[in-house]
Amino acid sequence: MFKLFKYWKESLLGSLFCVLSICGFAQEKKWHNILQENALEGRVSAIKAEDGYARLPLSLKNEVREPVWNLGQDAAGVYVDFKTNASSIVVKYKVNGGLNMPHMPSTGVSGLDLYAKSSNSNQWNWITGNYSFKDTISYTFQNYVTEPNSTYRLYLPLYNSVEWMELGIGENDQLEFLHQKTRPIIVYGTSIAQGACASRPGLGWTNWMGRNFDEEVVNLAFSGNGRLEQPILDLIKKEDASVFILDCVPNLGITAERTEEKLIGLIVNAVKTIRSEHPNTPIVIAAHSSSQVPGVLNKKNTDGYNLSSAIAEKTVKELQNNGDKNLYWLTSKEIGLDNSSTVDYAHPNDLGMEKIAAAYTKLLQKIIK
């Protein structure tokens, strides 16, 4: 009986010690406020501190339609680059919207993603995290092996707005936030470019593509609302970009209100607006990535995607023939989606995201100077 009591007592004390150790570990964290320390990358130069984690500046609130403004609060494509010697990284944050969608998990809609690369390599490697989706979301990254002086990249949620975020490391660890001094790659697009339906942020195609370049990538994609609208065009034309990507065809289907002539006018105006400030900067316009996908039998969707893509391609070819030598067209064939690449035909899954990222990477490697 005495031995049993002694064993129970030692087990209880051991458990208590573990709990206290965990609490002590949490208390020993040194916390960095991502916003206050100006750590965010992947946003236009017009963004100010008062804009929070958003992708659109407050100065544009009364210039864009309400859905565009609301989607502009999502953190799609926004990321943090840093160096640290910490062996454990904890990120705590709060989001303002629903955690997931019927066709997209919480890890993609509201989650984080962490990558790292060594100083002597261009290869980004993934660090998986343990996560908890509650009122305050937390990600813990530990038990990873990286080279000294590695660069870390933390991607923010694709389809949710961030209210606040803190990154914690050990009290004696060092952390340095990094900023890319490059001419950015600007992407203006739709839900597909915003990240639907990647399972985690690093697999959204703009983020995936961005790891293949030294240039910062700015994601200005708005689900269902990538429509080549003037306020967004006027915003991006102010950027000294290395390339402008206009991936809006998926939201520019032909309707009774949007005729073929109006679609042509939108594309011509978009190119003209950018060319007013950037006469020689490459502009890429893409077909709907899900047009001409083999093995899909939904004829109505297929015909609609093909029609708007064909009109856009014809318009681009005419502009090229009229002298714009730095205007490029990316075909759906070059993207190469198949019936295993999408969630609901319109939106790519992770496999589809990889194919889109690869197609853009191949083209941009030829044209970015």
C-alpha cells in the first residue's frame, strides 16, 4: 500500500512539474508584434501603418466597390521574412471571419505556413506546425533542422483578415525581420489568384511562384471581383513593378451586361492605364486556367470559360500586332490543368496550384529583366 501511494505521489509531482515547465516555457517567450515592427511584405507601397494587415490602403475605401474593399482586408499573399536562431517559433493571432469554407479547409482560409531556405541555396523547404483553431489561433513550429543564417518566410491566411498577430521566440533568441528591395511582381486577379482552394497558404499559386524569384510578390486578387476596375488599375500603375500580371478573365465571363465589346474595352483600358506609366514593363494576361480542361463534361461552364478566354486572347494578339512587344498571353494549355487539378472545376486544388505556378514561373523567367 505504501509503495502504491509513493508511486502515485511521484507521478502526481512529475505531472505537476511538466505542467509548470510548459507554463514556464510559455512565459519565457519573447513576443514580437508583426504589425508594430513593420514586418509585413507582399503589399503595395501605398499601404500605411493604419491600414493594419490589409492589402488595400484606407485612401481607396470610397473608390472601390464594397466587395472589393472587404476582400482587400484579407491577408492573401502577405508574408513575413525573417532570420532567427530560435529552435521553436510560436505565432498567435486573431482573424475576423469564418475559419473555413465548404470547399476550402481552415488551414488554407485562416492558417499560416512556414518555409525556410539556407543562405547557400535557392531551395525553400517546408516546416510543418502544430495548430489550434480557437478564438485565438496558434501555430507552434518546433523540432525542425535548419542551416545557420537561414531565411524564414511566414505566409499569412489566404481568405481571412487578421486583427492582430504576435510571433514568439525564446527570451535569449535573436530575431531580425527582412525586407526585399526589389521591383515587385504585381498580380491582379480573382479567387484563383487569391488562393482558392489551396489547402495551406504556401500552396496558393502566387506564393508558390514567388518562392522561385527574388522579387517580392504583391497579391491583389479579389474573389469574384477581379474585374479590371479603374481604382485597382490606378493603384498598381504607381508601382515600379518588374512585371504586371492581369489574371482577371475568370471573373469576366460574357453576360447580357458584359458584352464581347465591353470585355475587349476592359482589356484595352487595363493595358493603356499601365502603359501610361510603364511603357516597357512586361504585362501578362492569362486565359481562364480551367478553360479547355480535358475530361470535364460540364459543357455550359466549359463554353463560358472558353469564350471569354478566346476574346481576351484575340484582344491581346491585336495589341501585340499594334506594337506592344512587352505584352504576353498565357494559354490554358500552357497551364495544363486536368480533371484531377480542380476542386469544383473553376478553382484549382493543390495540384492545380502547382501547375499554375509552374506555368507563370516558366514565362516570367524569360521576361523579367
